[in-house]
Amino acid sequence: MLIGEVARRSGVSTRMLRHYDSLGLVRPMGRTGSGYREYSRDDIQRIFHIESLRSLGLSLRDVGRALDDPGFEPSELVEDLIRRTRERIADETALLTRLRRIGAAEPADWEDVLQTVALLQSLGSKSAGTRQRAALSAAGEVPVEVLAEAALREADPHVAGALRWALARSGGDGPALLAEGLGATAAEVRKRAVRSLAEIPGDEATALLRDALAHPDIVVRRYAALALGERGVADAVPTLVGMVVGEANDVDAADALGALARRPELADRIAAGLVERLDRGALEASARRRLAQALADVPGAAASGALERLSHDDDRAVALTAAYVLGIREGDPPPP
């Protein structure tokens, strides 16, 4: 079979067949009466073997080794092909993601495209200062998906704060995207997600924070409770009380409880929660002192009664703290 017919039947161009010949991959030994090379059945089968191996990503050099080296071990080469293929897929996926982000920004012209590309590159910079400046200028300029992704991976506290600020002003699907981060395997990602969610206003974010009160991660529950306390959501009270007792952001938790207690319908509920922890007993003196401090901003007879009890506590620091708070509540000067 002459080269032209082989090319038609195999789909390999005559130019490539000649290249295979020059490399010694396929060297037809037959000759026609006119001196033209003639491919045998074995030559054609080898061509198909070459094309099959090339389809896996092998170089022509590796193809020659695979076909002609009796000691060739394919496993190492296959593992290398797998690695290179994964790298290529990752690169192409990153490119696709970037193109989608540019498209989502709905650029009006090439200047908008270049501006979006510059922001995306800056958000991925190794320099924290560059990322922070990009975050502060990104609100409304890049898709909210980009900001959410950046916020979930950002470790620098200053950059993270700027990204949360940008997210809070970008609207869109920000809350839902951050909620996905609450299910991340890494604890730090979950923490970043709830902190970012806490700074987004609106009913959607509030509903997601309510759900987060039942999250298996206690850190997520605590940040959700603090945010909900600021929003006046009574569901946060049990977690906030637990934070005061457990000395976990206890000052912020006490402030949140005090703010909630300004609502008359919540004051008794908060006082009851704090008193209930006292009634359980077995609390360390430091925890009783923190409860006394938290009761300071809770109006009502229940809170005053608890403070009266604590003013006679066996621990002098607890007793003095409760007496001081009680004196302020009753308008008396604090003890010397």
C-alpha cells in the first residue's frame, strides 16, 4: 500500500508518515517496481499503535521506547502522564474560571476587561498589601463569587477585613456562597465564612446565621451568636450565656446580652438564662464573676436577686464585683 492510500485510510497525513520514517518509527521496507515505498500490513498496524500511544499524550520519543525497548516499564510513564494531565486540567480549569468571572462582570469594552483582569490578579497576589488594596476597590467591580472565594481563603486579618467589607457592599449571592463555606472541612475556612456572613446585612444572612447556631463547630456557633445578638435575635441568648460562662469572647457576649436585654420581653429571659447557670452550681469563681458582670446590664428583679446572692459569695472578688454592680443598679455609690 502506497503512502497516499495509507494516509487516507489511517487519517495520518503523508507529511507525518514521512516524519515517522525519518525518526525510524515506521520504515516500510517494501518497494514497488517503480521504487516507491510500500507499506505492509505490519507497518500499518504499527502506525495505529503509534497513534494510540500519542493519544495518551506520549511524545514520539516515548512512543519509540514503548514499541521497541523490550525492558520498557510503562507504569512510571503512565504515572507521569497522569500527573501532567492533572496539571493541564488544573491550568485549564483556572483559565475557565477566570474567563467566567470576567464574563460575569459584564464588561462593556476591552478597558473593562483589562480592569477586571487586573483586579483578579491583584486579589491573587502574594503581597498582602496588594490584596488589601484590591479588596477595597473590588466592591461592585468584580463578581461576588470572586470576593467570596477570596474571603474564604484569606489568612491575613487586614486583607480579610477588607474582603468582608467589600462583600457586605456587593449584594448578590454573597450569603449563599459563604454558607457553602460553613460546610468546609477546614475549621479556618468555616470561621472565615461565618465572620464574613456576620457582616452582611439583610434577612438572608440573618436566616443563615440562625441556622449556624446549630452548627457542629462551636466556633461557628459563637460567631453566629455574636452577630445575631447585634441584630436583636433572641435565639442567640443560650449560646451567648454559654460564652460568658466559658470565657469565650465573654466581654463581647456580655455586651450582646446587654443590648438584647434592653428589649423588655427579653430581659427576663436573659436573666433566667444567667441565673440558671448559677443554680447549676460547680462554677469556678472566675465564671461567677463573669456572670455578675454580665448581669450588670440586664434590668429586672431576677437579675437584681442574682446579684444580691452573688454579693455574699464565698469568693471575695465575686462578692465585691456583685456588690459594686448592685450598688450602681440601685443608685448607691460603689463600696470603697
